Amino acid sequence: MRTLLLALVLVVALATLAFFDCTLTSIGVLPLNDLGPGTYVSGTIGGLYPAGQDVRPAAHLAAGRAIATTEVLPRNAAGAVDLGNGKIGLISIGMSNTTQEFNGSPQAFKPKADADPAKDSHVVIVDGAQGGMAAADWADPTQPLWAVVASRVATAGLSPLQVQVAWVKLAEKQPGPTYGPYPAHTSALQADIETTLHNLVAVYPNVRLAFLSSRTRAYTDTFTDLNPEPFAYESGLAVRDLIAQQIAGAPSLAYALPSPQSPWLAWGPYLWADGTTARSDGLTWNCADTQPDFTHPSASGVQKVADQLVAYFKTDSTSTPWFLRHSVIGSPPTAKLLVGPSTGAAPLTTSIVTTISDPGGATTDAAWDFGDGCYKRAISGTKTYPAPGLYESRFTVTDNDGNTRTVVRTLSVLPTGSTQWTDLVLGLAGFTGTPGLAGSGTLVGSTPVGLHLSGARPTAPVVVVIGFSAINAPFKGGTLVPAPDILLFGFTSNALGLLNLGGTWPGGIPSGTQIWFQEWITDPAGPLGFAASNGLRATTP
């Protein structure tokens, strides 16, 4: 008995040591969305979409938004649109990691989403993913796994014609010895995912959208393991190239009605981060985020993936039309963003500060779509954009009644080394209108007014310019918008490049008076020494 107990203690000790044998903290590659137009092995370009881009091409995005708005609708069991009592089925397709992250524990996506009051009551979430079922298994339409999905769909009260959206996350078992190093295994994975999508449409003909994700980080690089590095990383290249084929018009991936071969495809959240090396949004994948096999997610790993999925469906413009509830109870929350700088050369690090209020209750959730495959549940923070491009950052806040507010900001990241000015953004509390040279709105007498500047250099001196007419005159390489009737000195941006000035707007100014506002910062590091904000025009009532 003593020998047996000693053996058990030894086994437990060895298992514990194995779990903490986490030396693979970096494999020395950049996540695909951070790599951008840079290259991986053999000159393979990075990015989530063609040409090293991390944003969907405009035409492809427009098609996805149209499908999300006009085709993914509540349907009855016969597939007919029924806005009152119909349902929208959202299912998962994938292997053990997928089912663990989608519905494997209280930290998983489905429990979180089902408990979220912002989710539309028509949306029914079903976990179709199954342990041990790799991409090659899903590519076989005769596999019993399809019957398991059908049973789960039926148990959830859905007919096959009500299933309309899928999250697909697939990988191959032991890709090294089975298929060989890159690119052989990614070619096999790409082909199997495509065949899986054909099978999906054959069984569920109303599936119009499929959001794809690749593997999370593995903490093993043993060639014969279940899915080690760099195979886990390279699975993202298979997903990227498959989506690129659809964008290029491959007939086998046609998604247009009436005879689609595939759903419309796009990246869901991109989940890979190089171990303890923080990704551009701060995400790390630590050894403790994996189980002792260094491949499957632990509870903390499940939560990291689930939070990105929740953020995805609550912010992405191809999911919010059908995933979020749009009826309002009481008063919805309000949200204001200060994002700065919003223009600059890559790599551009921007600070994001939010102001949230809810007159009818309390806010319960905040979710970000950074526009480049990164999603996060947070109120404020920083984000680095390593690759040039035009990014749409979307922020959704939820209150306790399930009301939501989504705010959108566009960021322009220029090629590395560009000397174009950082775009300073000027906001005005008590002002309604569009900022910019043509911005206009109304100032209400004797109400609090605050000037908010974002995008300045940290701790830079600021001059506030107020004028009663616009001159739009060239000045120091920029544009002086108002006539400088009033100049306010002595202000300094904070460590995040933000400036907030408060006060009360005086009454008694004649009705219809136009007042222009602008802020200038000294910028010794820049080629011209100055940089200007946009202009704001307000009109007194």
C-alpha cells in the first residue's frame, strides 16, 4: 500500500511539473494581423485578408452587411421569414477546442451570450462542435458527427431551415506526420474546411454567414503532438487563403442566392498570440491558459476566447443587425470616445478613452472591435496598429436593460516613415453636429461646455483658438480654421495625448452667432513644429 501511495504521489508530482514546464514562451513569429504586409517563411505575406491587409475589402464587406441585414432574419420551421415568432440559429462547427470555448463551461461563449440581455431573443445558440472531430472528419458527409449536430439543433427547438449563421474553427489531427510541414498541411486544412462548408450548406441551406477562426497558441512544438507549433499558427494561413479565394470569386465558394455553394465568409476573432509576448491589443496566451497537454484551453483560456466571441458578435457590423436586440427599454446608454491619435504612421499606438452614462440604469458590458481581427471586452485602453490601412473601430456598450449603443471611429494608419500630421480630434460637449471644417451644431446658453482634444503628443503645450468667423487659412503647414479672435494659452495635454477643458458657456450672445473652435499643439518632434485639430462650428440658439 505504501509503495502504491508513493507511486501515486510521484505521478501527481510529475503531472504538476509537466504542467509548469512552460518554456515555449515565444516561437518568434508575429500574429498574422500584426505581421500585415510583412512576410513569414518562404515569402508568405501576412495579414488576414489579401495583399497583407487586416480589413475586409470594401465590396466583400458590403455584401456581408447586406446579407446580415436583409437575409439573416427570424424564420419559422419552414424557413419563411417570421419577424414575430421566428428564430435565427447560430451554431458552432469544430473540434474539442471549439466545443470547450463555445459551450464547455460557465466561462464559455454560449452561457455568456445567453445571459446577456442585449442578445436578440430570436437568436438560438447551438454547440455543434465535437471533441475528437478534426477538419478531415467534418469534410466527410457520411460521418455520424453530422447526425449529432442535427440532434442538437432539434433539441434546441430549431428546424434545419432556421440555422443561418456558423462559427467555424477547425484543425487537423497530428498535421506534421499526417500531411507534412507547411504548406502541405495548410493546403489539406484549407481543402477540408471548404468541403465542410459545402456539407454545411447541403444540410442547412439557409446558412448565409460563416465566421472563421484558427487555432489558439500551443505550448508544444513536438512534431508528432496533436497540434503543435508552428502548425497551430499556420492554420491561420489556411483560413486566410480560403477567404481570399472567395473574395477572388472562386465558383466553389460562391455565396449569392439562389444557389450558394458556401456561406459568405469572413474572419471571426483572430485568436493566436505568441505566448507571453503581448499582441498589439495586449492579448497574451500563457501556459496557464492551456491544459496539461499544452493544446486544449484551460478555464482561463476558454474565457479569453469566449470574451472575444462575445465582443465580436456585439460589435461587428455583419453580426449586430441580427445578434443584438434593437427594441429599447427605458433610456439607452450613451457613449463618447476619445481616440487619439486617429491618424499617423505605422506602427500607430492609439489611446482609447470612453465616457459612458445611462440615465435609465447602469452599464453592464463594453466591447471593442478594433477593426483588424482583435476583439476585447473593456472600457478603455491602448491599441497598436502595426500595418497601414483604414480601420473602423467599433465600441458597443450595454446597460442592465439590454439596450446597446454602438459608436464608430475611423483610424487611418499610414506607411511607416510618413510625415503626414497626426489627426487631432476636437470634441465639444453641449454641441451637436459633425466635427470637421463643415461641422456645425447648436450651443445652448448657460450650459456646461467642455473642449476635448485627442491625438496630441503626450504632455504637449496646447493653444485654444476661438473665432467668430472661419478663414481656413494656411498656417504652419496646416489650416487655421477660425479667425483667432480669442487665444487661450497655458494648457498641456496629458500623458495619453488628451486635453479636457471644462466651463460654462455664457448666455446673452445674440441668437444665430457662429463661433468656431480649434486647438493647436506645439510639436517640436514634427517637421513643422505645429499640428492642428479639426475645426468645430457652433451656432447660438
